[in-house]
Amino acid sequence: MSSQAGETTKPAEKGKAHSANIDRSKLAKLLAEEDALFEQTHKRSRQLFERAKKSLHGGVPMNWMIKWASPYPVFVKEGSGAHFTCVDGHKYLDLCLGDTGAMTGHAPPAAVEAIVDRVRRGTTFMLPSEDSIVVAEELSKRFGLPYWQTALTATDANRFAIRLCRQITGRQYVLVHNWCYHGSVDESFATLLDNGEVGPRRGNIGPPVNPRETTRVVEFNDIAALERALADGQVACVLIEPVMTNIGIIHPDPGYHKAVRELSEKYGTLLIIDETHTICTGPGGYTKAHGLTPDLLTIGKPIASGLPASAYGFTEKVADLIAKNTRVSDCDTGGIGGTLAGNALAMAAMRATLQSVLTQEAYDKTIPLTTKFCQGVQEIIDQYKLPWIIKQLGCRAEYWFRPEAPRNGSEAAAVEDHELDRYMHLYALNRGILMTPFHNMALISPATTEADIDLHTQLFREAVEKLL
Ligand SMILES: Cc1ncc(COP(=O)(O)O)c(C=O)c1O
């Protein structure tokens, strides 16, 4: 998830979307029709929402669950594979997949079996289980890092990795990319202000300190700025996604990762790669696929088939430094914790997911399907000469209302079209497809079929044709 409810964290008013050929009054009329259709066909969800508002703040159990294209959220009943049903009895093709948490498809049988088995035998003990060793061995094989620890969320994995980097380097700052997202990590909610300084990003709720005290920010793909930010030797770690995914898919320029690695090495800064979303690239994420060599790596979301679990790994050198800087007697008070972290249930789910669900065979299926998804959208863009693009990263795809790919977060954030976004999402939702909220992202699961992709292409075409 990349933003908080009720407020976009993107600078919506900054730029103009490349949708000048779209008649805005027609768009408003279409949106009103879609809102009415949604209301008509989601009466049970409406009832539940009204009831929920009396006990759940905002009517939802988590604040961002309100931020969908529909006038109120669809209340879910159950899901299996690439589909789920709602309380009104409609079946949806899920291209959101819990914003990557369910990239495995819902309830994948191998994981369900392991989870049910573990639930029957006890879930949390404060003791290690053998599954945790298998998980670490499997993660080592995939990402090339020898030592692993676990947490419950990718947010926590990032927070813990940052703390360790600060401790072992004795340095104060974390460096992130402008418009990045790494979870609810205080240091990462920083942005470059118009005057070029670092400040709190819009939507940053109650930051403990102004993030300029903790964070340096550079644009993705800006090697010179990166060197300037690292040069005084005060940056403990660079925390990056290897491809930006939370402000649309932004690929690195050729040579960017080589420069990031060399510069962090040169200035004694540790490199953390966050693979939470880029695990869509393949079984070893973008890191394995492109031979990257981070000092630490974090991952969460899909690695336990939808159960809360995450992991962070590090090199031998980092492991030694951690050992030198940590006393066992302090390990229960050190800011790296979570009573339920490393629990036996999460370990069983991770083991099954890594061994039997997020396999090479799964990617061999999902990546070509994603290419088909992109081709379908591209044909329509070409046919109607729309100034839009579509980008792919493994089994993740995203279309944008702009004619060329942005190179960094600011360029991406400067152009957004909230109304058009909402129309495309709601048109699809009313006809049985859930896209990822906040942007036009689709994820393909191992259970998604060619027919599912064809349905998306058909609905995308219809939505565009109605608009023009
Ligand atoms: C790249 C990345 N890292 C970390 C996170 C945090 O994940 P979680 O919210 O599960 O802690 C996210 C969430 O969207 C993410 O996109």
C-alpha cells in the first residue's frame, strides 16, 4: 500500500494528465453512471458499511480500506485462486491480489495444507521450529545472502534492517528515493520539497521528528545526487526498491544499480534492497534476476501466502558486525522485536510458499500472461492513439495516463488524473475485475488464466470506447 485513507500522498494538483483528448463532462457523467450501478448492485455491502461505521472508525478495520474507486468498499466473502466473491454474491477476477500480499493467488492449496496442519499443532511458542531453518536456507539460495531473521511485516523488516545499519555503522542518516514507499517506516516518509530540501511527505501522520533529521532523499536514477548525499560519510544505509513500484513501475537506467553499489561501498554505506514488491520479477526477485549484491535484503507480503510474515537477510560481514555490536542480554529490549515474530505458523506458511507456491514454474506461467495483459492494453492504446503507456515488471503491470515513461518519482507523481483513474477502476469493478487501488496496477497470480486476461482486455477496450 502506498498511501493513507482519505488523502492522496501524490501531488495531485502539480501536473496535468495527458488525457487532454478526454471530454471531462462526459467523464463526470460516466462516473456518475458507474457510481449508480455500483450502488444498485452492492446493496449488502452498503448495509454492512452502514453498520460498520457505528463501531469501526470510518467503517473499515484499516484506514486505507476506504480508498477505493467505489462509493464504499466491497465487503469480501471468500477467495480462491485468482478470484473472490463479495457479500452481494458477485465473483471478481482479482488483479489487486492484496497489493502483492496474495500474489500467490488466494488460499493456494500447498500453503493451506501446511497452515491448517500447523494450526492444529500450535502456532506460537517463542521457540524456533525446524521450518524456520528451511525458510532461511531457501531464502539464502534465492537471494545469495547467508543469514536471515524474520518479522511480521515488510515494514518491520525494513525498520529492523535500518536499526541494525545505524547501530553497526554508528551513523545517523538513511537515504531513500523520492516518492518511495517501504511501509510505515518513519525514515522513509520524507520527500524533496520544492526548495530541494528534505521534509515530511504529505500524509505523514504525526512524524516523531522532522524526517530531515533522519533521512536524505535523492531522485531515482540520479547518480550525481546520490554521490553528493553519501559523500560526507554520515549515511548508515541506502534503502531502495530496485525498481520503483509504488508510484508506478519505474525501471532503473542502465548502470544505475552498478553506481548505487559502487558509491555505497565507496562511502561505507550499507545497501538494503527491499524486494517486497519486486519479488514479482522471479523467485529471487530483481536481485537474483539482475545479479545485484546488497548488504541486506528485506521481503514481506506474499512470502507466507497471505499470512503476516517477513524476513531480512544479510551478508557474513554484516552478521559479524551485528554480533560484535549486540549483547544477548539486551536482545529483548533493543527495538527489534515482536512477540509473534518468527512464530511457528508463519514459518510453516513461508516454508510451503517458498517450496511449493512461489516457484520457478509459477513465474513461467505468470510472466507470459502478464506480457499478454500488456499487449492487450497496448493494442488499444495504439488503436485509439492514446497518449498512455503500459509497463511490465515480471508478473506486475501498470498503465499510465502519460506518453512516456518517467525516470523518477517526481516525474511520476507530477502527472495523475484522479477522475480518470477512478473511472477505469470502477468500470472494471462493476463488471467483475478488481484493480489495485491508488494506481493502475495489475498482478497476475499462478491461478490467473488466459480467459481472465482476455476479460480485462475486453473491459479496458469498452471503458476506453465509452470515453472517446
Ligand atoms: C516496497 C515495499 N516495502 C514494504 C512495504 C510494507 O509492507 P507492509 O505494509 O506489509 O508492512 C510495502 C507496502 O506496500 C512496499 O511496497
